[in-house]
Amino acid sequence: MSLKYEDVIEKYEPVLGLEVHVELGTASKMFCGCNTIFGAEPNTQTCPVCLGLPGALPVVNEKAIEYTIMIGLALNCSIAPFSRFARKNYFYPDMPKNFQTSQYDEPICVNGFLDVEIDTDEGIKKFRVEIERVHMEEDTGKSLHMGGATGRIHGADYSLLDYNRAGIPLVEIVTKIVPGTGKYAPEVARAYVAELRDILRSLNVSDVKMEQGSLRCDANVSLRLIGSDVLGTRSETKNVNSLRSVERAVRGEMIRHAELLNKGERVVQETRHFQEDTGLTRSGRSKEQAEDYRYFPEPDLVPIVPDAIWIETLRAALPEKPSTHRKRLQEAWAVPDKEMASMINADVLEIVEETVNLGADPTKARGWWLGEIARIANEKEVAATDLPITPKDVAEIVALVATGALTDKLARQVIEAVIAGEGRPSEVIEKRGIKVVSDDGALMVAIEKAISAQPDVAEKVRGGNVPAAGALIGAVMKETKGQADAAKVRELLLKHLGQ
């Protein structure tokens, strides 16, 4: 892409819409008693109902309805007094019934909203994302395309089908058009999915593991000229499975659309697939013709008429909102807005909290997660939370630094080793023989050696040029392989040189 993002937002306004699919964490599937454990052997969690065999009759999972109502309430939705399922008819190999049981014209939750905050050039800004509907459906199976280089059907030698996922309870959360995001559209999209994920996790209705497909985002993007009321043609980037990718997909599509429009070409209405390696999307299938899914009410399922008292009981039991929880943490830890925003953007707030709950000082805990660990994560191009280092590891390192058993420099070595797979902090320290050199005698030997090697620098220090001592301290640290306490070295050195 040759066009810069800054050029896009000078001319065009993005129009954003998001659809998030969430697999509910129920013990059994939406319409049968099959297990929902992730990672089971293919086709071992199926039955006549979820395979759509003749004569098999579905029964609605009550827990799935309860979870969906909880989601709707947490998103400020109205709960419909009457809703029902419909058959969405289309053929795809991983859908065994040739129709998907979903909700169409009468969803269970409607007209909600979710407020999100992002750090902008003008400070912290709040954006309201209006929710059009939250409806229930069942997930499809999974196609595995074997052979070929891309893992997709084109170029594959053959395909395999795993129906374990078919029939797992799925909730789709659909936003209305999100207005006024301007140049912050990618960040708003990411913040919305992140906030939604935090809410779902707090409700304990899903494990929201994006890497496993428990939470998947479809990002709808179009552009219109600034000041125009005419909506552009949208593209739909399907099944984006990380927060970082949501942001990259929206930004990439805005640039792609603008390049086409600037050349006088038209944007094709289609689904697209995000490519992690390039940050670009590639064409999926055209959606220029209206698809006729031939929806009709599911004849084998009764309508859903939730009791009003039950709804209010669920409302009263909702947990603390993640946004409220964050504000409470910010006050307790005395964290500036910018640093709080950094933790949220880096998606490390929860893991920092876990580290603090294990006894670590809040300032030190977030310092390591936002500092050294974030640096390594950026180098590896992964999220900090995906690195093989735990809150328990970091809390142990913070404690060792606090007691003087490690210096910050040595702690960085330990963190690198833990992430490299050398073991837990205590194991790394033992294997590498890492320890702080604090014996005055050993330190004085190193100090005398540094002074002998740099007598001119020593004379400057004796003459009152204290900052010149940095070179001598550095030499001592090198001599002790970084294991000396720099503050103690400085104290002994200056005292020895009469300062």
C-alpha cells in the first residue's frame, strides 16, 4: 500500500460496524447434550441432533439463554419478552444440517450500548458504540484443508470435517453504525472488542480465547467523503482473532478503500480475510447480490418467553463493570491516566493486577510488564500475555529486587531467561549462578582495579567532578559481570576518592 493513513483521514470519514461472535462456556451444546470441551479428538463430541440426522429433535439449553440475557443486561439492552429461533438455510460442508438454527427477526436482546475510552491526541476520549441486537445461534463445524501452502481450500489436496464445534452455543453481538470515530476508528474498534471481551470474562459466560475462536470479530468498514451523507460500499473482514489484528484490519481496509476511490475505481462489497503476516486482507466471496437465506421459524423449538422476575434476578447479580473496576484500581495504585491507558492498550492490566495480588508493589509490577517484558514481546511480535512468563514469576522477581538479592540489571537477565524457557526465576538464578556482589572487600578490589586502569578519571573525581565517576562505576559493573549493586559501588567509590 502506497497511500499513507494520514492522507486517508484528510479526505474520508470511516463508517464502522462490528459483529462479534462469542462461544458460550456451557457444559453442553445449544440443542443437545454433547460435550463442548475444546481440543477433543475430531468428531467425538457429536450426536444425531447436532449432526442433523433425520428424526432428531433439538431442546434449548437453558443455561445458554441465561448467559445471553446476562450479556444483554451488561450491554444495557432491552430483553425481549418474546423471541424465537429460525432456520437460516444455506449449504456449507461444515454445517451438517444445511441450515443454521439462529434468531432472525425476533432476537432476545435489542438496543443497547457500550461506552469505550481511548487515549487520543486530545487526551482520553469516550465513544459510545450502540448495540443493535444480541442474538443466539449455534456454531458450525470446522473444515480442515490439508496440503497446499495457505491452509485454505484453494490449493489443498483434500479437506477434512470436524463436527465437534457444530451446535456449540454462539451469541452474535451486532453494533449499529459507529459515528464520529474519524481517525480513531481502528483504535475504537480495538477498544470496543477489548471492553466487550472484559465484560464477557467478568460475567464468566465464555473463556473469550480469541486464539481458539471463542471470540471472533467481523469488521465492516466503508469510507465516505468528509461532509457527505452518502455511505460508501462496505467490506466485511471475517473472523479476526486478536485485538491487535482488529485494529490493523480496520486501518488496512481504510487505506485499501481510499486507494481504490482515489483511482476512480469502485469498492466491491465482499467478505475478506485478514492476513497476520502482512496486515492486509484478501478477497473472500462477493456479497453484491442479496443472499436469500429463506428464513422461517424453527418448527421444532418453542418461543422464548423469559420471566420478568428471572431477568431482574440476573440483573441484580451482575458483577462489577470492568470500567468501574479499572477506575478503582487506578485510584488504589495512584496511576496517571496515560500509564493506565498504556496498560489497557498493551492488554496487561489484568496480568498486572494478578502480579500485585501476589504481593508485588503496583509500581514495580506494571514497570516490568510495560517495560522489559513489553520490549521482548514487541521484538517477538506477540502479546506480552502470550510470553511464557507468569504473574507469579514477576512477583518473585520484584520481591528479589526489593530484598537486594537482585539488581534491576540482573532481574532483566532473569526475565529474559524465563521467557527463553530456562525455568522459573529461582531455577534460572541457581543454574546461572546469578547473585549480587555485595561484599565490601570484593567490591573494593574491583574499584581499585578500575581506578588503576583509569587514573585520569579518578583524578577528576577527586577534584570534585562527581559525574565523571560514572565511567569508573561502569568498569566495576563490567568487572563483576553486572552482579554488583551499582548504588553501593558508587557509595564506596566516592568515599574512597574523598567525595
